[in-house]
Amino acid sequence: MNFLVVGGFLGSGKTSFILRLAHHMIDDLGINKIVILENEIGEIGIDDQVLRGSGYEVKGMFSGCVCCTMAGELPTNVRTIEKDLNPDWIIMEATGVAFPQAIKDNLVNALQMKPRAVCLVDAQRWMRLLRPMEKLLPFQLNGADVVLINKADLVDEETRQAVKESVSQYSRDAELVLCSAKEGIDIKVLERILGMEA
Ligand SMILES: Nc1nc2c(ncn2[C@@H]2O[C@H](COP(=O)(O)OP(=O)(O)OP(=O)(O)O)[C@@H](O)[C@H]2O)c(=O)[nH]1
Ligand SMILES: [Mg+2]
């Protein structure tokens, strides 16, 4: 069973991204047993959309932060999901303040899994958030295999490059990709996020 943590700031596009990704997995990659774990504070309710009855299970289970207060419950919940549903993938939308590396470590240590992580940032708000969030940023980005600089459709080319340069200061290991979850995300990028690139 594979696991993907989707981290990133409040309103950065996590749910929109998951919808795109899940469609691609089902339509193009033939992966059809996917469980999506949702944070409960989202603007877009994922289970109200396309998901019901098409191979997805959506569960909202975390009323606290899954990397700290709920950390003990994550492995237990994952085991239960494996037993009851045995999906190919679990995709977990973390809350906007979660630390992906802590979630990954938890799954590695408790369940010997090899989780993947993607983190989204909002290209339009990055520069504004930089100052107030500076201490938190490295933790929020740490552990991501890919950082998606989302909402690229809302900013000009100069801003895109400036944000990319700035994000790279906080996330040295991850691959950085500009994208728009609204307009569509390159399938190759989605496959790299899943660790499925050829
Ligand atoms: N223009 C534009 N809007 C986007 C994009 N991605 C998401 N949005 C919009 O941004 C808002 C927040 O998107 P969500 O997908 O709910 O973001 P989220 O990170 O899941 O939000 P929370 O769960 O509340 O933290 C919604 O109104 C989306 O339609 C994008 O690439 N471009
Ligand atoms: Mg959301």
C-alpha cells in the first residue's frame, strides 16, 4: 500500500490538486482503489464532488493536527484502512499547519511504509506570507519530494520566477514545479509525485 502526504498552506490548492491527481490515477494509470483522507477545514468538500462511487473512498478523520496531536492515531487509522479496504494508495490532505516530514517519519517508524510527500504553496500569496511565516516555512516544506508552486495562472512570469527562486531558499532538496491545479497539471509531474516516473 502506497501513501502520499499532501501538505501546504491554507487555501494553497491541496484539495483541487488531489481531485486532479485522483482522476489521473483512475483514468490513465488504472489505479482505482484510492482512499483520500481529508482535513476537515477545507473550502472545497472533496466527497461532495466527483468521488462517490468511482473507486474512491473519502474519509474525514482528523479533527486535530495529524503531525502532532493526532500522531498516535495515524498508524492505527492506516492499519484499519488497510484491513478494511486494502487500497493501492492512501492520499492524505494534511492541514495547512502540518509538517510533512513528521508525518512521513511517523509512517516509516510505525509501519515501515515508504510514504511520498508533495507540498503546495500559493504563488500569489507567497511573497506576502514570507515575512510572517518565515520560521515555519522550512518545516512546512521539509520532507516534500516535490513542491508545487500552485496558482501560477494568477501571477505574471516575473513573479513566477521570483517565487520559485524564493521557495528554493527554503526547500533545497525538493523538485520545484510551477503549476495550476485549476488549469491542469502535467501528467509527468503527477507521476513524479507518485514516484512512478519511468
Ligand atoms: N486560480 C486558481 N485558483 C486555484 C488554484 N488551485 C486552487 N484554486 C482555488 O483556491 C481555493 C482554495 O483551493 P483548495 O483546493 O480548497 O485549497 P486547500 O489547500 O485544499 O484549502 P484548505 O483545505 O482550506 O487549506 C479554491 O477557491 C480553488 O478553486 C489554481 O491553480 N489557480
Ligand atoms: Mg482542502
